[in-house]
Amino acid sequence: QFAFFNPLHASLHPATRQMDAEVVAMVLRMYRGPAGSCGAFTTGGTESILMAMKTYRDWGSATRGVREPNIVIPLTAHAAFDKAGHYFGIEVRHARCTFPEQAVDV
């Protein structure tokens, strides 16, 4: 019955929205989120990285006055970090990694 539908479409799968809300509520309780806390549920690696980068860029601007954000990542990092940098105006600095240890050389 569900083989041909994407469960990410909440209109087709109302239980998905309920599950998202329950997961966010559990995490808020687990981390003792104060009154008014909220959360967001992402569905994959790229989306999660994009939303995290945008959130930190916005938070840095609002709370610390950061006007030229940047991030240092290893050359082996997920491509979504570069994509987020491009989309959100964040300078991405790449650090070399040693082989075979894969230690980041900063």
C-alpha cells in the first residue's frame, strides 16, 4: 500500500507529522528545553547539515554580530558543507587530512 508514496509528504501520511512532533518533544524533555523551546525534524544528511549551518549563521549574526561567518572543515567532509557555504554566504575553509590516520591538520 505504501510502496509508491514518499512518507516525507505529511499530507499523504498524517502519522509522519505526529511522529515528528513526538520526537521533538522527547528530545526537548531529554535536554530539559525551557518553556517556549521548539525543534525541527530533518530527514537526511544534506538537509540536516544545511539547516544546522543556516541556524548557526543566523544565531551568530543575531547574538554575536558575526557578519562574515566561516567554518573550517576537513577535505573529507560531506559535500553539503560546501553547498551550505555557497547557499548561505559562509566561507568554507578546507583543512588537509593525514593519511592513513585521517587526522585534520589545522
